[in-house]
Amino acid sequence: MKELKVSKIAEKIEGKLKGSDKAINGIFNILKDAENGDAVIRHWIDEKGVEIAVKKGVSCLITQNPKGSAVETAEKLGLPLIVTERIELANAFAIKWAINKFAKNSPRVVVTGTNGKSTTAHMIYRILNESGYSTYTNTDSKSEFNTLIDPMVAKQIAEFEDGIEAMVIEVSEVQGWLNNIMQDHAFIMTSAVDPDVVVITNVALDHIGLVNSIKETYDETSGAVKALKKENGHLVLNLDDPLVKKMENLTSKEVLFFGKNADIDILDDGISYKGDVLIKKDDLPFKSNHFIQNTMAAVGAALSLKVDPEIIRNAIKSYTPLNRRFTIINKNPCIIDDFAHNPDGIKATIKNAALMRKGNFYVVSAIRGSRGEVINQINAEAIAEGLKNIPYKLIITSSSDVVDDLNMVKDNEKKVFIDALKKKGIKYIFYERLYDALENVIRSSKRHDTILLIGAQGMDPANDILNELSNFFE
């Protein structure tokens, strides 16, 4: 591959080069892990960061926000510095470069949508591994690597030890920070990956503040469809979601639908493909509605890549989910932990968990910290709707003992959450600390009860706390 010059990077990412031109002879990396010759991408950098980069032998720095005397220090120390107005362009360029260098001929799948993308991507990953591919995925239990804020995906691709033969990339449908949206995030990242298959799970409200209407969410998510350029590219779309179905009009590529009366359907006997049962219902490890939706989407992607149906069946049958994806972490009482953090996810998770209940049904929900009033109001309303006609005991918490400053619940967020519950006539108990909320529910519950834990960052440490409280379990 032709050597990569700093000036070429600056041109491609609409940046301005400060300093002299030179070749990059490493990979795209984060500053902490950078080695000699690497190109470092950081959303912001100050003079101290520049000095660290120079000591590490970095080839160039790329940033959106040079702070303090970063530019002057870089020029003084002879380190090329690129300043771009859109750091996402730098990270997209890094992904494209890494794929071309380390995984050029790999079949690639992009999964995006509001709910279920992590489970769907992880399931496709498992199917491809079962097929014998050495497969890379950026999906993890916390979905930390599906953004374009840092170069982690490019870094992981470059450092993948076994050689990449297939890729499954989870793309955030909407992305940004501090209420500043990364416009066209799904389009930019999907274009960088240049996939063979694009899967869209659904379109629902989340990321309030970055987008403020379902139309804006649709516009952002559908960018992944518009970015599918390969001649034989396939789309896998959710027929049960009218907005996702609408996306078939944005492309001339082959479309495979999943959902009720779709190409991939759920019948009494199990998941079918064009009328023939592909996976028997008894072979599904989980039978909740959202797990079945995710499974159908994964099956669609695998069939689009012409994976043997027997391999798909075996991979699904033995599938174990990511952490915090409707994970049963204790049996007596039954404790279910789920990442549900937006309205559709909350309603679906509550209803599926309620189907499993035998004794009392406890719901412990973490308020979303530093995400604004709107998302917390509609999340509380979703809890109320999910609990309709179900006997329940609701506990809510700000998780102030376990979250960092970026996820701290503000007074106005707590107020709007509680007011929404009161307006719907929902009874609750509030605890400031997650530890106190969990201790109360564990002390109060009996062995036949069901406890559902829902929420994003504020509920992430729950399993560790429950381990501390293990003396209350049988």
C-alpha cells in the first residue's frame, strides 16, 4: 500500500495542517496507547498532550479542539498537527484506512437502529465465527465502540491478532456530545466500513437533545441505507417498523425483510424463511419478543452472506447474550438485568419480564443522568405504560454513589421523572444511592419473586453491588 502522508490525511478530513508534511508509518491510535510512528486522533489536545505525543514518537496529531498553546507547542517541537472542524471525518478516514490495510477482502455487516443493535451484531458475530471466519466486531456489553468520537475501531482492527476474515460493525444511529450532533453519523461511518450488508433494527426516540423528533431520528438512521454502495449489497429491514419499511424506497439494493408476514417470520413452530422453519422455537435460547426480533435480523444478515442454514441454527441454539441484555443474574429470586434506556426498550423489557413473574414483581430503574428533562420524562411515561395492568413494586434511584460527573442525575431530571410517574398514578420508592435501592429490594423479596433492573450507566454497577449483597441470597 502506498505510504500515507500527513498532507493527504488533512485533505481527506477537511483539515488544516500546521507544520511540515511527513509519512505515517504506524497506525491510528489513542494518545495513551500510541507508539512510534502512530497518528493520534483526539477530540481535544493541549500543550501537555502535544509534549506526551512527541515523547512517544507520534507521527502526527489530529484534533478538533487545540487548547492552550497546543498549536504553538507542536510547531516548536516539530510535530505535524491537523486541525479539523469535524473529528468524525478523521475517525471515519482511520476506519477506512484500517479496513483497506488489514481486512480489505472481508465480508462486512453494519448494524444500526435505536434498539437491539448490540444483541443483533453480537449474534451475527457468533454465527460468522461458527462458520469458521476469524471475525472482528466492535460490539461490547456497554456499546462503547460504536461512535466516531475516537479511533478505537481503527485501532482494534489494526491490532486484531488472528487476521480479520469477516467484520460486524455496530453503528450508533445518532451520535454527538454536549448536545452537538455529529450530523450524518450513520452515513459517514457506514460509508467508511463499505459493508456488504446493512441491518436496520428499528427507529424510536432516544438521544433527545441531539435529535428532537422521530423524523430527525429517521433521517439520521436512514443514512446507513444511503451509504450501502456495493453492487451486490443487501439490506435487512424490520417490516414491523413502518419507518424502517419506508427505507426500502431509498435504495435499489436487494431487501430482505424480517417481522410478521415477512421473508423471515416467527411462526408457532419457530423462525421461518420464506415459509420454511429454519430454527425451531424449542431451539431458541430466549423467547422474548425483542430477542426474537434481534434473532430474525441476525438470520437475515447471515442468509444475505450465504451462510449455511445449519450453521445459523447451531449458532443461535448455543447463543449466550451480552451482559445486561435481558440477562438472568440470579434464580431465587429471579433477577433480570437489562440495558433498557429508552421508551421502546423499557416498555418491551418490562412486559417480557412480567411474563416470567410468579411472586411479587419488582422493577428497579435508574434515572438517566445528564441527559436532559425530555428523555427522562418519556422514560418515566414508558415505565408507567409498561406497568399498566401488572401488579408491581417500583424503586427508582439516582445512583449517585456509582456514577461519574458525566452521568450524575440533576435535580431537574429527577423532578421531571418523578412528576411524570405521579401524573400517571404510579407509586414508587426513591433512593439516592443504587446500593440502598438494591439492598432494600433484596431484603424485601422472597425466593419466588422477580426483580427487573433497567437503565443505562446508572444501573451498570448493579451486578457488582449484588455480589456484595450475596449473603441475602440462597
